[in-house]
Amino acid sequence: TSGLVRDPIRSATLLSTLCHPSVIAVISSFPGPSVFYQVTEFCHYGNLEEYLVSRGTRSLTEEELRGVARTLVDALRYLKGELILHRDIKPTNILLTRDFRMVNTQDEVSITRN
């Protein structure tokens, strides 16, 4: 199929099939009274934007920046290989695990499967 995946159940099903260190793992999903929930791996440091703000005036070192860029490119390369296009790359959609591994989060309105 081709096109944007807007159905949260289809989105969760698609995300649960992905297996890559740089892509967030969907552990479970279920409907609530008014929203659809996805249980994912724990991202200790929250999203990249929050992490950068918490650092105050200290910017990322060149080594840290290269790590972020390398991991993001690695995740996008994997998604491309799975024929998935992430349509909303921004700091709030990049989550950090405890070991500072970057994971790319997708929601149902930002995934295109060709």
C-alpha cells in the first residue's frame, strides 16, 4: 500500500514490526476512551529539544553533535530500507534513552509506507 498511515491501530502495527537500535520500540498499544495509547521503550532524557534546553547555555560538543547526526541518519536509512518515510523530523520527535542512544519517534500522521 501507498500513502499516509493515519489509523492509529495500523500505525502501531507498522511500528511494532520495526527492529533497529535507533528506532523506538513499540512494546504494546491499546485504545482508551478518547485516545489511542502506545507503550514504548523508556526514554530517560525525554526529547532532544528538552535535553538541549536543560543544558542551558552549554551547546553540544562536536563529538555529541556527530553522535546525534550519525544516529539520526542511521535511523532514517533503516526506515528508507523498510519503505517508510518519516515526515516530521524535529527535535521534539527525537528521544534520548539513558545511554544517550537516539531513538526516532513516529506518530500516525508522519509515516508514509510505499
